[in-house]
Amino acid sequence: QVQLVESGGGLVQPGGSLRLSCVASGSILNYNMGWYRETPGQPRELIARRTTAGITTYGDSVKGRFLIDRDNAKNTVYLQMNSLKPEDTAVYYCAASPINDPHNKYWGQGTQVTVYS
């Protein structure tokens, strides 16, 4: 079982950028990695996903603004967030899904991102 720790959240003004990091306790070579976000009263939303094969998927609300990347050597996944909007305010979670058990996910504790004007 892999443990995940997110960092990089904070306060930013609209139009600004943040880079989130997610460090795993072990190798992520056999995990598809993703970023999700959650706001009060709303279900957790997939933001970006990058498979072990390098295939990326983005939520419609962040396409063209966010970029997911992974560094397997560092057991780390990144989320570069550009052109931030107030509606991007949420708790962002990193998730790891084993390639041999794709319906299972391991979650980090989350990091708060607040976009304010």
C-alpha cells in the first residue's frame, strides 16, 4: 500500500499559478496517478490523470490551464495550475490506482487551494 503526501497549496490571486506536488512512500511505477478536487457539498472531481503509459486525461474545467506530470524516479506527481480562477478553490487530493486493481485508489490527505480576488 502506498502512502501519499501532497504539498504546494495556498492562497493565490486570479490569473496566478501554483504547483502541487504529491510524494509517494514507494515506487509509483505500477500506479496510475491522478489529481482530484473537492468542494463542500460537491462530489470529488477528477482533475487530471496520468497513466503508467503516459496517457493523460483532464477534466473539462481545467483543460488548457492545468498540466499533470510524474517523475517516477522521485516517486512524485505534479500538478501545474495556471490561469487560476476563483472556482478552482478546493481541496486537492492526489490518488494512486494500482494497474492490477484499477478500481482501488489510495488517497493523500489533501491540500487547500484558495483563489481570491
